[in-house]
Amino acid sequence: MSPVKFSSGRAVLLLTRCALGGVFLYAAWTKLSQPWALFAMSINAYQLLPEWSVTLLARTLPWAELALGALLIAGWALRMAATIASILLAGFFAVMLRSFLAGNTGIDCGCFGVGEALSGQTLLRDAALGMLSFGLTLAAFRENKNRADAPAAQPAAFAAGEAGETAK
Amino acid sequence: MVGTSMHRILKGGSTALLAVGLSATPAGAQGASTAAAKPAAAQPSKALGSISAPITMEVFSDFQCPSCRELYQNTLRAVIANYVLPGKVYLVHRDMPLAMHPYAREAARYANAAAHVGKFEQVVDVLYATQAAWSASGKIEEAVAAALTPKEMQRVRKLVKSGKVDAAIDKDVSIGQMFQVRSTPTVIITHKGQTTPLPPGGVNYSLLKQYLDHLLRQ
């Protein structure tokens, strides 16, 4: 077994994974530590969803965030986790931007439990997290491609080496 | 509904938080639950239910704000029937007249004066029911008169003119500033010494019921 190379690229990927995973775990914890109805009220303030889906989302989203956070930190199913995180963050951003542009800034952002008002700052933070997640998704796919290419390249190199020896 | 669902506190034409960093809530944590907070004493005639109820619900409202009317008519009436009357919730009205509403303070004066003659609830009811009319005409007295006897009306008128009721309104406003109330209606729940402001604009009866039932099960 060959030792795993620890490049600066891998270090950045690890840090990004842990940072994003940590944010998702924290977001989940702030919601799960409060009664779900409070988070449901935050979602309801956006006036976008019917009540049954507000309830469903309030009950399931924190658990999904918890699972995503754990997957990102552990690095399991990284491509899937990073893709879902990017889609989720893009969705959050779109919903928040819509309300912000409509002047509905008195409502809670709902990002980390109850009490944080929707503002330009929360939008910027979500955009930054979204970009980080998008970068992580690209890196995860690239790394997977590199890994897939590696075993194919190795036999070819061996073959080339053998051919070279034969030519001598 | 988005954009009109709540009324932000306006100061000099721009959105502004009234005050921040007062003692009852941690600075910058408008919505965070605050341990060991106690609801400020309410004028009893502006509160409904038993003061010893396990949950205290303070509602910061502006009589001219349409979403306050909506909250009162669609949510608070049901809360009164199902939680306040059975002694589970102590409901406290807090005045938060916003500068953007020219008749809000005057309406609050009439409601506070009506509290002195024991007719607060009836006047609140009529103020919300006729909100569109007096918001357009400014004829608050006419609206309030429908809920009072001529004798009561005379007392109420006298109290409003004397300016005595303004102190009660100002007290509520300063309590709102302490809680960093940033829009109306704002609902603040106190249960077992824990104070939690509910997410603005998202409160409806069915979600509030879930929350109150959760607290009562604890």
C-alpha cells in the first residue's frame, strides 16, 4: 500500500469540509435545541409554503443539516453531501433574497435558530457559504476523477516501462 | 403578504432598532431565549387571565397595524378561548404605536383609558374591527363609542384629554425597547423564567398551539 500524499490542496479540502460541516452541525443544533414550532414560525414568516410543508420542513430540515454536517466532516459520500449542501444553500439564498428584495426584513432569517433578523449581512454570509460549498463540490468531483484516472494510468505506465525494457 | 405582513419600527423615515443592549436581554440576541427573565408588571386591566398561569404571553401591538389586527382576530381570540380562559396563559397587551401610523398612539390612548373603566377588551375588539375606517378618517372616538356607555365614554374622553394614559403607553414602549422589539406584532413568551420572542411574522394559531402545548407538557 502506497502512503497517501498530503498536499496543500488536500489540506484546503479538509479544512473546507470541516468548516462547512461545522456550520451545518451548528445550524442543526440551534434548531434541534428549541421546540420545532419555533423554527416552523421562522419558515412561516417567509410566506412561501403551505402549512403542512412548513411543519414537515421544520421537523426534517434540522436532521438533514445534522446528517450533512456529519457526512461533510467525515468525508463520506463527499460528492453527494457537497452537492446537496450547495443546492440547500442556493435554495436558502434564493428565498432570503426574495424576501429581502420585497422589503420583508423584519422577519427572522431562521438560519441558526430563532432571533437573527434577515439582513444584508445574513445574505452575504449565506452567499459566502454557498460559494464555499460549490467549491467543495467541484473539488470533490475533481478528486474523484483523479482517483478514477489513477488506476488506469498505472498499468499503462507499467506497460510503457516493460516495452522500454524490451526495446533495450 | 410578504412586505406587508409586519410593520417595522421606523424612525426618521428609515428602519431602525429603537434601542439595544438593555439589561433584560443579552445584547444582539433579540430572539434568543433569555433565562431568568421576568415579564414586567402589566397594568392588570390590560391583561387577561390568571397571573399565576404557567405561561405569560406579551403581545406588542399597534392598533393601526393590519397584521396586528390579523393576529388579534385570527390567533389571539382563539388563544383567549383555549388557553387564557382555562388558566394556562396570562395574556398581556403591550402598546407599541409606531411613528409611521398617525392614529396609532391616539387609538392606544383610548384603549388605555378604556382599561380604567374595565372595558379594555371590548375597545380593543372594536378598534381592530373598525381599523380600516378610523385609519382612513381618524375618527377613533366614534369607533370607541360603539363599545361604551355614554357615561363610560365621558370618563374615557376625559382620561384621553388629560394625558394621564400616556405614561402607561410609554412604559410599554420602553419595555418593548428593552426586548428589542423591531416590528409589530411581536409576541414574547415567558415560561419557567425563560423568555422567548416568537419569530416575527410567522405566528399563526396552529403553530402557536403546538408551541404552547409543548411548553405546557414540560
